[in-house]
Amino acid sequence: MENIVVLGSTGSIGQNTLDIISRTDKFKLTAISFNTNIKVAKKQIEAFKPQYVCCGTKQIADQIKETFKDLTVVYGKDGIMQISSLGDSDIYVNALVGTSGLIPTYNILKSKKKIALANKESLVIAGNIFTKMAKEAGIEITPIDSEHSAIYQCIEGRNKEDIENIILTASGGPFLNRQDLNNITVEDALKHPTWSMGNKITIDSATMMNKGFETIEAKWLFDIDYRKIKILIHKESIMHSAVEFKDGSIIAQLSAHDMRIPIAYALTKPKRMELECKISLADIGSLNFQKPDFDKFPTLSLAYYALEKEDNNIGLILNAADEVLIETFLKRKIQFIHIFDILKKAVDLFEDSLPKDIFAIEKETIYIKAEIKKMIEKEFTGG
Ligand code: NDP
Ligand code: MG
């Protein structure tokens, strides 16, 4: 039995991960972390009886301690530092969202623990640092993201030199067939056609920034020339990605759009779990593919621009600006269409080389987020 820690246990990936853990006797859940969702966290503590819990604030920690007297409860930045470097853990799932996952990824890799990574932002911001750390420690960063799990499964045991292209599929999001991106409401943007996910990634899917981030994620996970990563729109989200080899063969992974499949694979590979997620291709009937529209979604070009330049901070900027923009859009203070302009502006303003140290990277992220907030206030709220 392995001791497993799930960071971000109350989120969409976190809850699916706990569902998978509950179906096997391979893991003992020793620690969880969450921010504020005490209701779900309490249910998880009752069901899994972890030894450690980390939450967002002291006030929430006190509430948890009142109910669960024997539990070690930590909170805030220090808490996440402790919980992401527990001595007796064997494997970590990083299902935190956005920049909150950065330092935990660093700690996990530093303590040379196995890591199943959902937090793609870690690789978008500092992919070169993390992949180098993993290589030096002799550990693998196992992807949870469905596309990257698919690619992983397609290239597993094969010769990397034979890869011609990685075909990264995208549903296209809710605005695939909408030409005019003006006057999009929060409700429109949160209506993902195929996947049910947390708010940030759902908006990222609507702007296609998610696919941009995934292109960067793929580059680092598979150590591949970025020019070989090709985005393909596939609206049914059944083919989760594919790999084209030099003889023209294309190998793909197909399944239902249910995150429990890639999560389970990340935790049990090369074995597979029995899951009730089967699909009938005969019932689906047909699968469609089309080219992405780089003009309509400038987020894609921005991601390729980040990949074009070595050791730059463009991933950091895109992630930082994107976090602020999504928060502001969800509060209905900016239009959906503004997200594209401000992302571009942020890259123009802050492009530089990437700091070498992860704590300096975090500091730069905080600085850029504050600057973007000021810029938005000035431009859109007359502040
Ligand atoms: P959610 O928003 O659903 O969950 C995020 C988790 O992180 C929650 O447990 C949340 O706690 C916690 N959290 C949020 N902010 C903070 C913070 N500042 N400090 C500490 N903890 C925090 O996100 P998802 O599960 O959708 O996504 C998680 C990651 O997985 C993202 O990087 C996403 O891109 C990636 N991913 C998600 C997929 C999906 O299907 N959802 C698919 C592929 C990748 P609380 O609940 O208390 O707020
Ligand atoms: Mg994905």
C-alpha cells in the first residue's frame, strides 16, 4: 500500500481522484489540501481518515480541529510547504489550480517523490526547471491532463526518434462555431460542450488559452521540438490526442470524456483499473476533425510564441495575466474579448528572461498579477 497525498482534494480533479482511490486498496490517503470548501473537505476527512489536512486560513483550520480532534491541521503558505514535503508520503497528486500549485510541485520534486500532475500551470510557468529537477532526481512527472495522458499512452515503450508529430486534440470550447466573440456572458463561457471542470479551466477552454497551455505542457512533458506539436479540433472529445510516427502511422487513445480514466491510469500504470466509463463507437457513429482558428483565438499564437523563445518568462506572464483576467471576467468587470488584448499587452510589457529560482519566479508572478490588476482598473473601471 502506498501513502498518497492529494493537493486540491475538493476540486473537480481532486474529487475524481478520491473516487479512484476509494475503488482500490493500493493507496492510503494520508493527507489532503483545500482552500475554503469545508463542506466537501469534512466529508472527505470522514470517509478517508487522513492524518494531515491543509486548508486556506487559520479560521477554517480551527473549525476543522473542532470536529476532528486527532487530526493534524495546517493552513496557509506554511501549511502547504509542510504538506507538500511529508516524509512518509510515497506519491503526490497535484490538483491545485493556477499558481497555487507552483511551490508544491517544487517541494514534491525536491523531496524526490512520485508526482501525478494535473496542475499544468506548474509546467507553463517553469517547465524547464521542473523537468530538469525530475530528470536529476530520476523521477517521472506523470500527466493527469487527458490529452497528455493520451500522448503518454501512445508513446509508452516506443522509440522517441520515430515521432513525426504530436496531435493535441481540442474540443474547441463553447465558441467553436461562433464568429463574433463580442458580448459573451459568463454563463455562455462556463458552458463547456463536453467536459465538466473547475471554473478557471472552463474559461481557459473558452478562450483556448487552455490549449495554448497544454501545448507548452506537452513540450516539457515529452521533451519534444514544439514545431512537432499540432493542435487539432475534435469537437466530440473522444480521441484525447494522438501521435503520428515517421512511417505515417497514427496511434491515438480514445475513451469517454471522464477524467477518472486518465487519473486512474496515472496512479496505476501500466496496469488498468476496471471503470464503468465504456463507450460504444457504433453509437457515437462519427468523429470530426478540423484545423484550429489562430486568428479567432490569439491565445494559441501566444503559446507558440512562448515556445519559440528559450528560457523566457512568457509562460509565466500568460499564466499570471490569465489568472487575473479570468477572476475579473467572472466578476463581470471586463468583456470576454478583452482577455485576448490584455494577454497580448502583458507579454509586450513584461517579456524578459525567466528567473532561475522558483521563489523568484513566484515573486515575479505576484508582481505581474498586481500590475495587470492596476492596468485593468485604470482601463476598465476608470480607477
Ligand atoms: P478546481 O477549481 O475545481 O479545484 C481546485 C482545487 O485547488 C480545490 O481543491 C481548491 O480548494 C484548491 N485551491 C484553489 N485555490 C487555492 C489556493 N489559492 N491555495 C490552495 N488551494 C487552492 O480546479 P480543477 O480541479 O478543475 O483543476 C485543477 C488543476 O487540474 C488545474 O491546473 C487544471 O488546469 C487541471 N486540469 C483540470 C481538469 C478538469 O477536468 N477539471 C482537466 C485537466 C487538467 P477549494 O475547493 O477549497 O476552493
Ligand atoms: Mg486537457
